[in-house]
Amino acid sequence: MFCNILKYTVAQMALCSAFVAMAPLCAAAQEAPPQQMTAAQLFQYADQLSASGQYASAETAYRALAKHPEPELRREARFRLAMMMAHRQRRYGEAALELRLILDEKPDAAGVRLELARIEAMDGQVGAATRDLRAAQAGRLPVDVERMVRFYEQVLSAQRPYGGSLEINLAPDSNVNRATSSGTLGTVLGDFTLDDRAKAHSGLGLGLRGQAYARQGLSSGLFMVGRVSASADLYRQTAYQDVVLAPAAGPELVKGRHRITLSGGPLWRWHGGQLYTSGALASAAWSLPLSPRTQGRLELAATGTTNHFNALENGHAFTLSASLDHAFSASTGGTLRSFANRVEARDPAFANRSAGASVSLWADVGHTTVVASAGGAYLQADARFALFPDARRDISANASLAASFRHLRWHGFVPLLRARYERNWSSVGLWDYSRFSGEVGVGSVL
């Protein structure tokens, strides 16, 4: 791929000399003066170590070359290291990070981006793989590269049989209970004074997000997929703790670039250390290509919920959502999403209709990926609560900014920063609130 780089030498690299002095295959040379090697010799030596299964020593050699001041040589070393990690050691997440470091320096390296998409597909990261395939096609591609794109699109159907992701963060929040900051509440009986426990409270929490999946092939293009998703927001005050667990399973059909997924399973939510709601979720999703750079997704979901604190909220919810993902260039893209939701409850005051839309833009800036999002929604309740003069009507807005820093990775974990703002205007004071929150943490694909 970078065949012209072997003409360079690294005689000045003390790190290479040190490596030669400690390399396992040259143990006898430890008592001799350090030897100097050309780049071609060191690449050949590292390749031999990799082929013989001495991966730790090979990685040391590749990383030594990856620190060379010549860009082409650095990129070649990272590329070979990524190939070894992915195809010999199955360290897909770390291999993907190495390829992204190459793309940080050279975003238009279509071949590298295609290899990244292939590794992401092997790792089961379908969304990331399709995004990188769209990014690769954002520029003008040679005919042979276009053929590779079509080949890698087929690779998406042969994915890793298991995997997952994990995110851990510290989350300061100005309104952990999403409550009003007003001291009074207007009712048909006059203004009530709210207890401090009913008003907004700030806090510093620990956020945990995780997902695990397993995929079993049933026949050509047909898979059975099982997933377990979990999240937890933990605070010193137990009353604000929130935990969600959602296992699901169902068939997935892949036909060319189309993907249809059916899924269903139970849902549990604990709030304040007690089981708050339980129920079941069923969904159907269709991912379809609209152009080489654009992909659409339609999803219909139905949920049945039992509220263990208030039986008047028991009922069903139905959600229809649509989204468009588009790559503007090899290093920028965006997503447009809209939804409509219907909630049916035993008490009509808890039943409502809502709809909304959001837009997010992402960009790779150096070694950092930045994502900016904004959205809004409208909600209308079926009836009013007896205590309040008007039925609930909400208008909400939100915005967020997030960044991940690939060059600061540690054992596959990448630092993450997020900032969010939410504002909900409501005709019922209990649901009128604003909220600032942040997250400082790490994330990894397992």
C-alpha cells in the first residue's frame, strides 16, 4: 500500500536501536553494541515476528516506526500494526483506533477507510462500518476502489458473532430529578407552596452505559441476534438513582445493502432503589441505502408498561421514527431524525401524543471526533389533571456537544467529553424545567 516508503532509513532513531537491543530473536546481541537497521530491515524484522506469533515484539517494532518523523513511514507502520491486531489477534477495537490515527493525518486515504469499515464490520459495529463506507464514497474513487467498496458492503453481512461496548463517566447535573425550580405551583385551588424535595436538585453522579450482543447465523443472510442493554445513573442520594435493563432478541435479515431487524424482550426500570416500571418492548427496523453516501432507517416500536407506584399510568406506547445519515465528505457527516409517539394510559391525563425532530453533525478534527446535536419536540395530553386548570402541553428543546480523543487512548478506552442543555416549557408547572449536564469519562468497544 505504501510501497515507496521503504527507501527511508531510521538510523537516527534511538528507539529502533533500543528495540534491536532487546528483541527476543536477538537475545544474544544484548551484550553487543546496539545495531542500526534501515526501515526496510526493521519492517521485515517486524513482519517476521508477527508471522511467527511473537506479537508483543512485533508491536514494539511497529510502534517504533510509527514515531518516525516521515509521515508515509508512520502511516505504513500503523497500517501493518492494525492488520496484525485485527487479523491475527482479533483486537478489533485497537486496530480501528490505529487506522483512525492514519485518517486523522490523511482523511482522503480511501483504502485505509475501507479497511477500517471492514474491521468495524468484523467487530459487529454495523453503524460505524456503514458510516465509514459512505465517507469513503464521498470523494471521487478509482474504479478498483469502487469495486472494493461493493465487496466490503457484502462483508457487513458476515459480522463478529459477539461483542459489546462500555462507557463510564462522571456526570455533574444541575437538575438530576428534572423538576421545576419554582417555589409555587398553580392549581384550581390556588397556588401551592412546593416542598424542597419536589424542586430541582443538583448532583454529581456516576454514569454507566453498556451493551452486549451475540449473533448466530441461521442461513445465508439470516441471523438470530440477542442483545442486553443496561444503563445506570448513580448518585449519593439514593432517591435520584436510575437503572434500566433491557434484554432483547430476534431475527435479522440482510439482503444486499438492506437490513431488516425484528426484536423483542422485557424492560425493567428501577428508581430510587425500587422497581419503578416493568414491561415489554417489540420493534421492527429497516435500514435501506438511498445513495452511496446516504442511508435511511425506519423503525416502529411498541411498549407495554406497568407502573408499580401509580397504576393510572399503566398502558401502551407506540413510536414511529425515521432517520437519514449522510456523509458530506470523508471526515464530516450528519444525521436527521424525526419521530411520532402515542402513549395510552388508564388515566387520560397521562395519555398523550408527541412528535419531534433532531439534527446532529459530526466531524473528525485532527485526532478528535466532534459531534454537535440539537432538537425539539411537542407534547399534548389527552385530558387535564383534576388539580390543574389546563391539560398538559409541552414544548421542549435540547442541544449537546460531545468530543472523543483517540490519541489519548488507554487499553482500548478513549476519553469522552459531553455537555447537554435541556429546556421544557409546560402548561403544568411540575413539568416546566431547565437542565444543564456534563459527562467526563471513557468509552470502549469490547
